[in-house]
Amino acid sequence: MPSLSRPAPGTLPRSRLQPIWFAAPAAAALYPLTLQAYHQAASAFVAGAGAACWLAAALALLLAFVPTVAAVLIAVELGKLPEPSVAQLLARRVALVAAAVPPIYTLLGVVGFLLNHQSFDLWAATALWCALALMIALAPSTPAAPPKALSGAATWRTAHGVAAVLAVAYLCLHFSNHMFGWLGPAAHTIVMEKLRLIYRSRIGEPLLIASFIFLIVSGVRMAWHLTGRRADTIRTLQIAGGVFLVFAVVSHVNAVLYLARLHMNIESDWGFAIGAPAGLLRDAWNIRLLPYYLLAVFFVILHAFCGLRGVMLAHGVRRQVADRTLEGGAVVAAIVALLIIMAMCGLRVSLA
């Protein structure tokens, strides 16, 4: 008689077609529908349909964050498996990619705009997640090969950290600049023009771009290696943040350097960032920028604090202190992300 007992903690059966394997790409495939639902409800509310539409819009917008949250949680669960199958390992990696659905969908939207194909983003996104789900379904349930040692792992980590210092310095300026959005676009522009003397200089911009390219290359290499090993929740959060940022940086650089500067020959200023004159909240296309921006700011700060925690532990700092530092960093990440997105949605303060 077959056993009816549950699997032990940290294990999942290797039988085919476990629902958890497909939950992340399925949620990511539904992501555009949450944005469409928000826009329909918000438009109805603006047209005077009543408070119910406002509540429906708020709920739809909250649901837009579910795919990323669910994908991270699934990656955490699959990352605990001591001996995953090939399918389980692939499902874990797909979940980490699915967590980055906001920047992926934004990038596909820009590509569709450049191709003059209005529905390219929706069809391409659907095809992507269906293809990844099919790959999981076809992957064998045999044990995955033990991960090989990463050649020069310490060197890669150190170089990644050094490049990250420059990126973090830039992002501190960039995020501070966005905080001035609380005073209005004019204040943001004044600060932006001053800061661009630094990070758009002949030395600053190429160095910054090179740093981001190296961070992407080294980050992808380390993430692929690390996902072949068992990981705790913090490690998975760090990897998920890194994967999200890979797509966020590619999307952002494509939008700023190519779309704005070369293709449209316009300034990538506050108006460009929020999709003026419509803004983030009242345009069917622009609303995708809200989850993308908010999560990008959150993950970049959280990722940096995860790295800081690792450095602290490596230098003998007590785990409790390192963990508290990370917890504080997560709070800071959430506050900064919310403040920036609130300013980009139109909230203002007056110093008069």
C-alpha cells in the first residue's frame, strides 16, 4: 500500500508536472492582464463610474506585484532542495526570471514601439512564458548534475563588488535626484543638470556603462552557478534581486540611450521618465512603469545590502548584527522605493 505521508521539509517529489514548477511562468503570463484591468477600472473611475471602480483599480494594481512576489517565494522553496531534478532546477531558474516580469514586459513594450507593432509585447511575453513552461514540462526528472566549482569565484565576487561600488555611488545620486520630484519637475531638472556634469561626462558615462556591463556579465555568471546549489532565503533574495536588475538595467539603458537619445532625439528627463503628459497612472502603456520602477529601486537597495551582509560575515561580524543590517536595509529599500514612486505619480510638497 503506498505511503500517504508528506515529503520531508526541503524535499519535493521528482514526479513530473508538479504545479509549483509552472506557477511562476503562469503568474508572469497573467501580469499584463492585471495592468489592463487597472487601466479599465481607473478610466471608468475618472469617467465618474463611482468608488467601486477606484477599489477595483487599486486591487488590480496590487495584483500586478503578485507575479514577482510569487516567483521569489517559489524560487526560495525550490532553492531549499538538496538534490533537485533537472526539471526542478530549471523551474527554479525560470522562477527567478519570472520575478523580473515588470522590466521584461517594459523592455518588450519598447521593442514593440520601435517595431511599430502595438501588440508585440503581449504576444512576445505570452510566447516567452509558454516556452519556458514547456521547457520545464519536457525536462527530465532525473537528478541534476552536481554543480561544478566556479573558476576564480573569489576574484569574480571581488570584482563584482568593486564595480558595484561605482554603480551604487551613481544610484545614490540618481535616487536623490528623483527625490527632488517631490518639489516638482523644475526642481528635478535643476538637480539633474548639475549631476549630469558628473555621470554624463566624457569619463564618467563610459566608465559607468562599462561598470554596468561588467555587473550584468559577472552577475549572470555567478547567478547561474549559485542556482545550481542549495540556497537559504537570503541567498535566493540576493539572486532574485540580481536577476531583476539585469533586465532592469538592460531595459533602462535601451530606453535612455537608444529610444530617447538616438531614435526619438528627445531629452530623457522627468517628463520622459513618467510618460508625460499622461503620466504613470492614466495611460494604458505607462502603467507598466509603476511596478517596474518601484521594484527596481527596492531590489537594487536590497541586493546591495545582501552583499554587504555577506561582506560583514566574511569579516567576522556577528550574524545577528549582519542580519539586523540587512533587515534595516530592506526597510530603507521599501521607504525609498515608495517615496520615489509617489513623487513620480504626482505627489508634491511645498516649501513656501
